[in-house]
Amino acid sequence: MHATLGVRIYGTGCHRETPVLRFTPREQRDPAADGRSRMAGQRHVRQDLTAAAIELFAARGYDDTTVDAIAARAGVARRTFFRHFRSKEDAVFPDHDAYLARTEEFLRTANATDPAIDVIGRAAHLVLAMYADDPATAVRRYRLTRSVEPLREREITAISRYQRVFTQFLHRRSDGTDSARLRDEVAAAAVVAAHNHVLREWLRAGGVGDPHPRLEEALRSVTAVIGPWLSGGPGRPADDDDPDDVVVVVMPRGTPMWRVAQQVQAATRATQDR
């Protein structure tokens, strides 16, 4: 609405000018459009804070970078930073919570007749998209996590959350026996390990190209070996010239399954390279 001044006339012989406010409606606003605009603005603020955090961590070091410095570099107030992130390391991983929620929703609404291993494979593509949609930021973040221990621990925590979500989904699909629960955990760990392997190789190469076809190829290998076993069958042995060749990995009791799968994968690669 906007206001204009007018004149009100009293009687016929004289008049007195009295300011009168006449309201003319402006173009009607679209609440949905306003909401989208606000969300876009908030998204840009988060992106600016993430870029500032990564830049300052790389230039000054993690320990010497404060929240105040990150906020100042992004051109916002300290309180604005904390409206978006709980801590400075969270600023480096701005989308994990949102993508985890998307992944949970995807699994919750998946077709009950689709093979469970295929469903969590498609969910892994959703997680990969978080990185592939912004390769430059993903590569800078990867380089930081290689050298900054708190960021590496934060990344490991994020990985474990996705694996837990995958495992819980598989538990809901299985019969709840001990053997079924073991298969669920191994399958979830294998899918996460395949995702992480493809993501890591893509990041090392500078984030060039589309990593999704490579992930699809890796998941086909996982499905071929684990899919039948996950369904209660014997599974298919991995292709190998020597069926008696065995890889043994010794790890401490209580080691997370994703770490076990990662170490088995590394040991297998080492034997293949010999």
C-alpha cells in the first residue's frame, strides 16, 4: 500500500485544506515467492560463511581462525553466524544435516518391492550429489580435512551417521535375526565404502567430471557380491584367479564397521597391485 495527500472540502463558501491519506493498494504480494526469496537469501549467507571459513582455515590455520573472523570475512554479524552454525567446524560442512534428512526421507518413502541393496545404493547417489553439485568447495574442503584433525573427525562423524541410517533401513527390511542384522551392517558398510572410494578418487583428481557413473559401477560390484547374501542366499564369491587367495585384516574389537570395510578394501587393493 502507498499513501497520497488530498484535500477535503467543507461547505460551499469556504474551504479548508486538510491532509487526507488515501491508500492505494500496490501489486499484491505473493507469500510463496517471498518465502522462496528469503530461503535463497539464507542459502547465500550460508554459502558465504562456508567460503569464508574454508578460506581462513587454509590461510591462517584452524586454531587461529575465530568465529568472529569468519563472520567478518562473510560480511555478517557474529549472531548471524550462530543462526546458521553451531561451531566453526560446522561451517565447513553446511549441508550434511539437510542431506541426511533428505536421505532418511528417501529411504522412508522407497518402494517396498525394490531390493534393499538397490535402495541404499540410490541413496548413496544422493549423498554424492552434495559434493558433486559444488566441486570447487568439495575439493577445498577435502584438502582441509586431510590436514586439520577436528575437521577430519567431523567428517568421520558425518560418514557414520549416513551408515547408521542405511543400517537402520536394512534392519527394517530384514527379519531381525542375528545373522540378518550382521548382513545389514556389512551391506551398509560396503555401500558407504564404495561411495567413499569413488568420492575420494574424484576429489583427488580435482573434482573434474561426473562421479556418478563411477559410483554406479562400484555399486554394481557391491550388489553382485553382497546382494544375494543380504537376501539370505550364499552370495557370489568375488572374481579372482585364485579362489584360495585370502585377505586377513586384524583390527581392535569395537572398530566401526565402516572402518573395517575401508581396511578390507585397502588390503584387497594392495594384494591386487602386487
